[in-house]
Amino acid sequence: MNITLRIWRQVAAHETGLYESHNLKNVSSDLSLLEVLDQLNERLISTGERPINFDHDCREGICGSCGFLVNGQAHGPRSATSVCQLYLREFSDGDVLTLDPWRAQAFPIIQDLMVDRGAFDRLISAGGYCSTGTGQAPDGNALPVGRDQATSAFNTATCIGCGACVASCRNASASLFVAAKLAHLGQLPQGQPERAARANAMQNQMTAEGFGSCSSNLECEAVCPQEISADWISWMHRERRS
Amino acid sequence: MSGLPDPRLPSGPITDAWQRTKEELPLISPLRKSKIDVLVVGTGLAGASAAATLAQQGYRVTVLSFHDSPRRAHSVAAQGGINAARPVAVDGDSVSRLFADTLKGGDFRARESGCQRLAEISSSIIDQCVAQGVPFAREYGGSLATRSFGGALVSRTFYARGQTGQQLLYGAYQALMRQVALGRIKLLTRRDVLDLITVDGVARGVVARHLITGELEVHTARAVLLCTGGYSNVYFLSTNALKSNASAIWRAHRKGALFANPCFTQIHPTCIPSGDTFQSKLTLMSESLRNDGRVWLPKQAGDRRPADEIPEQERDYFLERMYPTYGNMTPRDVASRRARELCNAGHGVGPDGRSVYLDLTDSIREEGRGAIAARYGNLMTMYERISGDDPYRKPMRIYPAPHYTMGGLWVDYHLMSSIPGLFVLGEANYSEHGANRLGASALMQGLADGYFIAPSTVSAWLAGTPAMEISPDDPACRDALEATRMRIENLLNNGGSTPVDAFHRELGSIMIERCGISRNAGGIREGLKQVAGLRERFHNDLRVPGEPREPNAELEKALRVEDFFGLAKLMLHDALAREESCGAHFREEHQSAEGEAQRDDANFAHIAAWEHNGNGEPIRHTEPLRFTALQPSTRSYR
């Protein structure tokens, strides 16, 4: 199939960026969008141009490295999918795809489609853990955890930290990311001792990093590759009051 | 260097040997610890758990990762689970059974004392992870749930749906980030470690490239821990993440660290095959699908008809035909070999004839679509997303893919390499998995190394060696930095015309053919010639665009692939020298009339540890393996 990529090119954070169009002819519809970028990069290299920079690694949707906007949608049109799992067969011959980096104050652009998501690590550092050192653990069966409770905690713990929720939010809020971590640990007995302190610390850090507040338009939930429910954001707000 | 260092194996019976060893290890004053720098490279299960634990003990820890966040390390992709011997009264599991399964699974090419230690530690790992909030699957009553896995007759695999690696990694990552918040860990992301710094033969630091600024940095320490994973990406197409690489261990090898059994690489039979030259990776599909699927190929070579137009009598259910007892559940390595042979003979299906059918039609007809969806729903969706085919209507196409490397830097019982002060953890070392790793044992080993073994043995090393300051201006640091700078300059100024991926792709196809599912002496020798020729072309015709001091993904790849060339050669040498078939290493010359692997315990019950020899041929040392608790037996599935 033939496809046109309109890609945001920006050399560094302090430079201005622009869109650059590339027409690709006769590409296999069995390629993922990232593999199309690989192919385009080989072409750019052989003609002496600078290849397109984007984060990626596992290419099976679990590491959370990749992510950009495809025609304005975080990770593209397919639900429950990160962009490495998005294949060209989702599109039609002759389509124009506009690729933009995540755009959020807390995620400064590094180059092209690559941004700095260090703020997520600092959010976890602010309290997204249980303060149990190695060798201090009681027997794993000492505290029973109901099956439904374990399943629900697991569902929130699946967040891959890709940043799509932030990029899709008009306020660039990290509410879904923070709520998911608070809900993961807050639903388990091991997370109880620090539950209130964790909720406060992580939400304060979210503000300090320059993320906005939740605007309740639920785009975060719609684009989340792990389909984490935005109901946990309301739950988080109750956590802080309690 | 002369020969092999003392592996420092424990004396006496192997049971509780680790406990006895630990009790005799020298300790170090807590006050001194805060003045001692330790470097940890890599933040997968092994690296993150080791860094968090060493920081908890009070050391000043610096962590380097090439990712933008420690949470991205490829441990995150492990699906199935983590083994642990936690006997309950009714299932008959025990530490000794896990020990025996691990040693047998590795086809008696691992140290028994290491396997025993792993089995003894395994239960504490689960406790540790639960305490960190890892949401393991639970029974209705609230206790930890388990499932059974290949190679074991008991249910001892703990899991978190199909994302166990992710959940265990996040537990270790969060422990690491807690130490960052406490100021005990300095976390440096987007750093590629490109060389090891040694002073008087002792590891004292690394050279790293900052992947955004391109700056070369020197980081010094009293001990260096490499926790950088395996090298399946030598094969280009593998189930590993695209940036998984062997640079740190390869550079350490060039500085004197012995490399053990590099040819022990595991190929997983059920992966989604390559569809296009530009396909960048292979994705693992759980082997459990073979419980309900039938594997087949057209009887007629070159038959290009779609699957549904090939009548029943023209299909060859080759595993059922050749192995009537085990049928489609024939062990991984055997299934992989037979698939490869038939594809080579022209029976393969798919656009490039490099896959076999895994057909669930009969099971769907017998049990209904709903039952199959309940069992494998997520796998069916994943397959559909990647291949574009509906696996409920068309048979799936699968093919074996490199998945895990048992080989790695040689380490002694203390996880120290042959370079004093250099420790190697997790998949990066050669330790407990022998010639073949069992399912759900990689996560166990990574965390055993990181949480429980290295913190004790690294401490003991630090206690027993005098403090020596090293400044980044030390000649050893300056030389290593300069050598790396020159290497980068040479790659950038190479002036050729071919991008690095083209070379990597070609290297991968040589290696999968010559040193993959099965090997023979003629093929390996041919492979050595091909790799040498390709390497020469790489140095003559490589084109790396851009500058050294900017983000440069092509330069990163070129540095990695250059190291893969050296490693590929060593893998071939090792495969050639090991004149036996064991575990994942199958030499066609060493098989029975029925095609079963023939191990040679008289001549090869040893670890081969290779010494780098400049531009000359590598030198092979051997560490004999002794078995006291369990005598070697022959694996049989007939």
C-alpha cells in the first residue's frame, strides 16, 4: 500500500520544529507503524539525511517505551494497543498519518517523537512503593488476599508508564497514572501502612512536576493500552480526603 | 591471564552449603559502607533488586540504564511465572525436587551447588515480592495460587496473569526508586555502558555514553555489577527487545572476563513468524497452545495452497506421526528441530515458507469457540493483531525463535567473574540453567542473584579488599575513555553506504542457520567464514550518519552490532568444540538412530570458559562438573 507520513521533526528542546512529509510506496500492510519508520529511516540514512528519532524497545506492547500521537490519537486508532502493535492494515491505501510527540509541559521534547518522561519516575519515587527492605518480608501467605481483590489490584498494576494518558488529556494530567499506582498498592494489605501518606505525596508531586488536574473527559481511559479504568481517579480523590 | 580462577565452590554436602558459606563471609562496618561506591549496570530483575538491596545496606550505589526509565528493562516482558519450592503438605514438592528438576532440565551442565542454592532461596523470593505489593494470583481463600509448567510434575509456578515479569520488575523498580528518594542511589538513565575500566586487573569502573548529549562519561567504583541480560539479539530476529544487547559483557570479556558456554542458546518453538524483511522482532506465544493445537505441514513440498484448500489426507501431522506417544507435546527442542527440517525441505508455509501450522480447528469443533477463547483469548487477540489473520478461522502460523541465552560471563559461586571486583548477575552470567533453562526459572534466578546472593558476596569482597581511591583522571580511565572515543569516531567516519540494520539482519540469518536449532561441524566452519567475511564488509561499507555528540540511534546500533560480531564468532567456536548434544545444543553428528541427543559425560561434563585472545583464536578453559547429590541420567521422551 501507499502511505504518507507527516512527521514532527525537532532537533532539540530549544529548537523550533516542523512537519516533514514522506511518501512511502508499496509498503507491506503486515508491517507495524514502527517498522515503517525503521524502513523510512534506512532510506533517510542512505540518502544522508537524519533519521527520525523515537523511543521503542520491546515491540510487544509491554515495556511502555514507545508512544506518539497518530492523527491526534495517542497510540493511534486501535483501542487497548500501544503504537508498536499498530499495523498498517488498520489504515487505507493513500492515507496521510500525522505523527506528533506527546505534548505536555511535564514531558519536554528531546528530539522528533522522543520526549522526557522522567517525571513518571519521580512520581514513583515520591511514594509509589511499599517501604519493605530485602529480607524483612513475612511469609507470603501470612496475609490472605481475596481473589477478586488481588485481580483488581493487578488490573491497576498493569500500567506500563507510557504516558498516553497525559498526552491525551487537555490538561496534561497524570491523574490516571497516579491513581493506578495508588489503587494497586491501596487495595493490598501490604500497602495499608503508608496508604494516606502515599496518596498525599504522589499527588503533591504531580502538581510539582507541572501536570494539570483531571478534567474528567476520560480520554485517558480511552487511550490506555492496558485499559485502566478512570473510575480510579474518583477513588483517588476520595483517598486524599480520608 | 592463566587458566581458570578457583570457582570457590562450597565444601561438604550441598544441602545448606549456601547458609554455611554466608555465615563465614566477612562483614563490613555499616559506617564504612556509606563511603563505598558500587556501580550497577542494568535495571532488570537482577539489577534493580541488587541495587535496591545494596543501597539498603548503606552503600553509595550508582545505577546505569540505557532506557529512559528502569521500568522498561526487558524482564518486563516475561509472561509465565516464577518457580519456587514452597512445599505444602499435599503436593509432594520440596527443595530437593526443584533442585533436581533444574539440574536435569539443564541436562547436567550446571553446578549442582548453584542449583541447590537457587532452590533453597526460591521461597524467600516470593515472600519478598509479596511484601512489596506484587499482586500475585490468589486462590479464593486468599492464599497464593500456583500453576504447573513444562519440565515439572508439581505445581510450583507463581504468577500474575500473563504478566509476571512485569509485576516482579515493578516491585524491584519501586524498591529501587525508594532508595533513589532516600538519596542512596544515583540513577543515571539513557546511558550505554561501552567499556569496563580495570586497574591492575581489578574492575574499577565503566565508560558510558550519554544517549542524549553523546557525552562520554567515566564512572568509578569499588565494585561493578553487570546485570545486562542475554544476547539472543545476535540472531537479529528474536523475542528480545530491540535494544537488548551484549555490549557490557562483551567489552568485559575483551578486558579479561571469561565467557562460559556461549553456544547454549534457547530457541522457543511457538513464536509468531517473520512475514516481511522489515519485520523487526518475533513475538512469543505461550507454549500451552500445543495442548489443544495440532501441528502440521502439507505433505507435498512446495504446496502453496491456502490451508483450508489442503484436504486432510494431504496434511502431515508430523509430530503425531514421528512421536506417537507425546505427539504435539513433544519437548521444545525436538519440535523446533523437526519444524526446521521440514521447512528446509520445502514444506514450510507462509509468505517465505518459514512457518508451520498450529491448528486449533479440531478443538474448536469439539469444545466450541467459547471454551478455546476462555483458555487462550489473550493469545488469540495478540496473534490476530500481529498477523492480521483470525486464528479461530485459519490455522495459526508459528516458527521457533531465539528466546534466552544460558551462556554468559563465567562467574564463581560468589557471582564474581574472572576479573576481581566484577560481578555478573541474571541472564548475563552463566550459572544455574546449564544447557537448557526450564520455564519460569529465569525470573527466579534474576531475583535470587539480586536480592539474596550478590548483596552478601559483594559485601564480602569489599570487606576483604583494601580501599583504593581511583580518580576519573587515572590513566586507566583516560585510556578507556580515549579508546571508546576512537571507536565511535571510526564508526562515524567509516564512509560506507550500508545502514547497520542490513548487516545485523545478515548476521542473524547466518547465526540462525549455522548456530541455531541444530548445528554440525561443516555448517559451523562455514558460519565462521561467513561471519568473518560479513565483519570485513561491515568495517568497509558501514554508514553511520550524524555526529557523536547528539542523540544518534544508528551509532548506538552500530556499537552493539560490532560487539555481536565478536560474540557470534565465539558462539561458533564453542559450538564446534562441544562435540556432544546436550540441552539446547544439538550437534547433528551426536544423535542416536532415533534422532535423540547424545550427551558425552566422559568428555564434556564441564563448563567451557573462553578467554579472549586479541586478534588470535579464543582459548578454551574447562571447569569440570561434579555430581554428588544426583547422578546424570539420560533425558527421554519416548
